[in-house]
Amino acid sequence: MRHLLTSIGLFRSPYSYLATPDMMGLRKDYAVHVALRPVLPIAVRKPDLFDPAKAAWAKYILLRWPRRADFLGAPAHWPSSDPIVQDLATMQIAPEQPYIYRLSSYGAVAERRSLGVRL
């Protein structure tokens, strides 16, 4: 499931991607309802965190999460269709974000219908 989730670009946050399979395991192990709720990624909410002056923080994340993925036995690759328009070489977040707002609104519609995103 981890490979499917990243290959279809459901996650921008590598840590959300890594945590989701275990979270979804709660559904099976404890017979509880699990609904994923999309939120705007930190890159959109606080783009200044990706300022080149703070690049060490973002670079640390990019270095650290593949090690965590390896530890969990998950493939570590960025989504093939990143929902955020960002230059990963410079960490610059584009002012226009045509994809993430539309994707997040789909999640909001599903939540209003009490459906959530089901896997």
C-alpha cells in the first residue's frame, strides 16, 4: 500500500506517508473508522520555512525521511505528481498553487458528506 500511496501522489508530507499504513492498520486491528482528512501542506501554509536562509531544516527532512522509510521497509521516493509547485533545488515555493487547493477542496467536500477519504 505504501508504494501505491506515493505513486499516485496522495501525500506531500513524507512523514504522513510513512505513518498512514500503521494508522490504517488500526481499522483492521480494532474495528474503528479511519478517515483521512487532507490539509494544506506546510509548504503552502508557511512558505517562509523553505526560505534559502532556513534551507538546513528542509534539507534535513529530505535526508532524514528516506532513512525512516528504510527502517519501516517502505519505498522512499517523492510523489510522481507533487501537488505543490516548488523548485526542490532552490526550495522556492511558487506563489500560484493550482493543484493543492483543488485537491484539498475535494477532501473538504468528502468530509462534509461524512465520507472522508477511504482506503
